[in-house]
Amino acid sequence: MTNKTIDLQKTVHALCSENPELVHVLAKLGFTEIVKPIMLSTVGKVMTLPKGASMRSLDIKTIITSLEEQGYQVVNNPQEEK
């Protein structure tokens, strides 16, 4: 079984490069612009999931839970470092 890890400190572009299927998963979670290659290759190179969630008013806890339910291991969660 392959362990799919999502490091919340990495950029969205880096995460999607490592896990190409993640583009569609994130689009379903509310990151609708991610399916546009130009957005992924520009904004995605500076945006992390927590920053993107904040900008789109999405709950990062819900995103993390959804990713974990789909078999991803989420690491470097800023919520856990409090």
C-alpha cells in the first residue's frame, strides 16, 4: 500500500506534482481554480493549503479530514502545533 503524504508546509504546486490525482480532490473540496494549469503553475507555486483555505474561507480542519478519509496522511498541520 502506497502512503500518500500531504505536507501542509509545501506549496499546492509541489503537492500536486507529487500526487497528480490531488488536483481533482482539492477541486472537489473548494479549490475550483486549481484545475486551470496556469493557476496551478503560478499561484500554486506560492500558495499552501492552509493559506488557500483561509483565502477561500474554507475550514482547514474539514479539508484535512476529507484528505485523511481518502487515504492521505497529513503532516505539519499548524492546528496541531498550538
